[in-house]
Amino acid sequence: MTPQDPNRNPTANTRRLPSRTRIALAVAGIVVAVPVVAAVVLAAYDWNKARPWLNDKISEAIDRPFEIRGDLSLTWQQQGLSGADRTWRDYLPLPHLVAKDVHVGNPAGMRAPAEMASVGQFAFGVELLPLLRHRIAIPVLRFDNPSVLLQRDAEGKNNWTFKQADKPSPWQLDLQRVVFAKGAVHYIDAVTHVDATAAVDTINADRTYGVSWKLSGKWNNQAITGSGKSGAVLSLRQQTVPFPLAASLDVGGTRIAVEGTLTKPTALTALDMRLKISGPSMARLYGITGVLLPETPAFATEGHLTGSIGANASHWIYDKFTGRVGSSDIHGKLDYRSGQPRPVLTGAVESKLLQFSDLGPLVGADSNASKQARGVDAVQPGNRVLPVETFKTERWTALDADVSFKAQRITRDGGLPIHNLDTLIHMKDGVLSLTPMNFDIAGGRFTSNIMLDGSGKINPHAIRAELKANARKLQLKQLFPTIDGMQATVGQVNADMSLSATGNSVAGLLGSSNGELKGVINEGSVSKLLLEEMGLNLGNVVLTKLIGDKQVKLNCMVTDFSVTNGLMRSRLFVVDTSDAKIDVAGTVNLENEKLDLTLRPDAKGVRVISLRAPIYVRGTFKDPDVSIDKGVLAMRAGGALALAVVAPIAAILPLVNAGPGETTGCETLLAQGGGKPVAPPPGQTLRQKPGKNAQNIKPQPKG
């Protein structure tokens, strides 16, 4: 055995590592060491020395002044998020840049009360691996004590739009979350007339909301106040995670409350809210939403709002809403789409019970106190009856609309019930039409077509209006169900109306109107009390003068007025009662609301002594003056004086609708003017029996 060399190293027999392995280990060590050394160097470097360079480069890039006035440092740390918002990336230490006292100015040429933004401190981390792919990934951007001014001037220039680079950058920015802490946002917009400030603060110990804000300022010269809250972290990457929002605003007395979620905050493509709105009039919403709605009494609604705002258009749906307008209920769905040449509003609104008085503000027919409550000047003169409040036609071209409206029942102070109102509200290029507007009333049917042209193409300061309407088979006992003795009557009302006009209010339209009005009442009762129930002071006074306060059988009443430039002229006006025949002649001036009528009664019995002299109706709608000419005895006509006029009688005959085998009081009365009408053979016109004044006239359509 060979003796062991005592000087030999025991490890000498250990096999040496291959040179390839040693090289690999060395490279790996360098790869690990370089980032570590770089991290140490970057962390130890005094970044404040780089502030002038950064300020200059960032100012050039954003085309407005930028300055970091405070300390600038770089550290390595985790993101610090916890709970449901924490991901695996938050456990990795990242280079974390912290800048204090940062300021951003406004673009050149914009006058502003303050700089665009200042931040007490902002901090963000950058993921390293995405840098290899030319992507700047910032998991969280934090702002502490920010103060932001967003401004748009009257020419539409704003300070929040940054210039686009001449050529696309190879680098992409991936900003995933934004966290706000205590600060303020001031918004000034000369286009929408907004000047408001929101104070932002954090909320502790709230699982849903993490940021709160309070708002105050002006919107369209109206005071705006409000408050709200939202999620603590705005997620910009997880687009399917709902972002909670809740807010309550008061804009000039209109209150708006929302609560829901925003699923895609970067594009606002999935807004899902519970919306409550209330205010003095729906018309006040125009300045807030841009949606044209009519004047109404005080209202309150609640429903489900979903919406999206695209690059070129927005779409909002207010679905399953319920509420009240005055004392009336409403419910339905509205759909609003922006677009060219103007936005479009569609939908369907219904009401189970609609109070007639709640319709007054639509045409300015409510009281001055009601006008003030809904924010409109009290313009109605005390001596005028017809509404003088002007239509706001300058807004009519801001929206197109197709909205159907149905009301099951409309009441007037508990009486005069209207059922099954059905209309389509159509607005196109400033022309509003109700085609048709129909409803059931008093056992009969009222049908009409209404057109209001507020486009300004014909007259920039007025509306051109057209109305065609007819009433068929309205039963007197149902028209006035509360009058004693009316339930025994069998009379009915038929009427036609055709008017056209130009004006900027109801009074202006009627004061310039042209057309005709015709009506017939068959067999009923008439009294001062009946006219009083109708709210006609004139009828109250006249009937008291004529017959006192008692029920008198009405065989027939026929009216036929021509209308020229607001002047209604009686072509035929006859009242045939059990006591007398009364011929009415004269004019009603709708422009100045003055009356000039003469009633010439022909008594059927000596008991009606007061009917032996003419009665003059003068004065105004508001204050009629009725007097009796006691010095001149009335000439007995033997029949109604107006019955000698044949053409108006022929025009009225189609409104006389007797049942099979029936003879009505009006049929008998009108037959005296030219023979009793008989039914024609199919396809032929209605012809009177041979007589002195016989002529062809058209038959009444069935129903």
C-alpha cells in the first residue's frame, strides 16, 4: 500500500466544475446584481437634481407650464392596497416615484382665475417587465390634496384637452387605478354657464364608498348645491367591476338624486342608476338635461336610468318610472338619443287619473301664483281671461320627439269626467302636432287634430296653429251629473270646430284666428245653475235675466259662428225652450275679449213677461254687462228670426243626430227653415223635402 501524503489537500480529489457551468453562474450573478445595483443607485440618487430637466420636458410634452417645486424621490415599495382590491402585483416591490408640491398651468392664450392644477403630493409605481415591451404600466396613481380647475370659454376652448403628437409614440400608457385624497375640483364653463366647486374627501370604514364630495356654485344663473360619494379606488383596467356612485343635487329648486354603478368609467358606456327627480316644473329640466319638456305643475318621478356616452352620440333610457305631476299620476318609459340634426326623444307615458287643472300650465292657463311657483313671471293681467303667457318656441328646434300619452281618466274638480285620452305628441323641426288627440266624454267622443308650427320659418316670433275638432253624442246628463233634474234629460251635444291662427300665446292665437264653430244641443234642460256649473259667468247672468233660477226644458240650441281675425260673428244662434224662442245676434271679439250680443226673445206664454224686450250683452269676458231694453217691446217673430238664413241651417243639419224613428227638437226647429230632412238613398246626398228653401246638403257620417 502506498503511504498517504500528509501534505495533500483532502479536497484535491473533488471534481472541478465544468467551465461552462462556472460561466453560467457568473452571468446569472451579474444579471441579478445589475438590477440590485441599479436599484440601489436609483434609490440613492438625488432626484431633485433632475427636476429642472423633468419640468422642461414635461412642459414641452403637455404644451403648458409644469413644475415640481417640492421634493422628488424614488423608493422601492409595495403598492399598499389591501382587501378585495389587492392583486399579486401588489406584493412586488416596485420603483415608486413621489413628487411634492406639483403645479400645472393653463395652455397659452387662455385666461383663467387660477392655474389648472396643483397637487400636494402625487405618487405612482412603475412595473418593470412591461417596460421591455414599450409599455408604461402604472398600477396606482395617487393624488393627495389636489386642486383642479377645469375651464371652457365662450368660444369652446378648454384647458383639459392636450395636443396630439405629430406621430404615434412607440410607448403605451397603462394607467390602471386612480386614488384621490382630500382636495377640490373647480369647474367653469361659459358655454353651459356653470361655475361650481366640489370639495373631495376620503371616507373611512365604508365597504362600498371611499370618497365623498360636496358641491356648490351656479348653473345657468341658478344656485346649485349637492353632495355625493363614490368608490375609494377608480379601477381603469377592470372594466367589468362596477364602480359605485351616489349623488344628490339641487339646481334652482329642481332636486336630482342618483344611486347606482358605473361599470366602465373610461368610456361611460354602462351607467346604471336609480334616478329621482322633483321640481317646480318639468320645463326647468331643459337647462340641466337639454331635453325639452312642457310646462307643468310641481312634479316628482322615480325610475331606472341607464345610459352611455359615446364619442359621437349618447343614449339614455328612463324606464319603469312612476311619479306625480301636480295631483296627477304618471308612469312609463322615455328613450333619448343624441344625434344630428338634433336629438330624438321617444317613449310612452300613461296616467290613471289626471286632474284637469294640472294641464293649465301647458298653455299658461294657471293662476299667477302657480306661475310663480314654477318659476315663470306672473304676466296674466287681472282683466283678461285668455292666457297671455308666451310660448318658448326658441327651444322647439332643439329636439325631435315621438311620445305617446294615454290617460284613463281626467277629472275637473270632481266633475266633467273624461276617459281614454289618447294622443301622439310629435315634434319635428320645430313643428309640434297632436295627431290625433281623442277622448271619451259624457257618453260621447271628442276627436281632434292639432298642429303648432314653432319653427320660425314663417314667422320668427309667433306660432302658426291649426285645429280641427268635433264632438259627437255628448250626453247632457253626463256632462253635468251634479245638477238637480239633469238625470231626467235625454239631450245630446254635437259640434264642429275648424280654426287657423298665428300668435305667440293662447290669447294671441285666438285673437288672430280664422274659421268657424258650429254646435247643436238636442233636448235638455237649461238654468242659471247649469251655466254656473260650467264656470260661465256670462251664462249665469243672462239666464238669470231671462228665466230666473229654475229648470227650463231646452228643445234645441243651435249655434253657428264665423271667425275672422279673432272676431266671432253670429251667422245663426237660436235657443228654443219650453217657454220661448231666443234669437241671438252680434259678435264676440277674441282679441280684446269684448262682447256685443243682442238676445231677442219670443215668448211662448204670457208668464214670461221679462222676455218681451231685447237683452244686450256687452262688456268683457271678465266683467260682462247685461241689460234689458225696457223702452222697446220685442217684436214677435213667430219663429226664430235666424231661421230665415238657409245656408247656415244647411251647415248645421249634419250635427242633428236623431235615432231611428225619433224626432228631436232641433230637427223640428230646423225643418221650419226649409222642410224636414229625409234619409237619402245609398251614395246620394241628403236632400230636404220640396219647399221654398230646399237645397242639397251632405249627410252626417255614421257615428
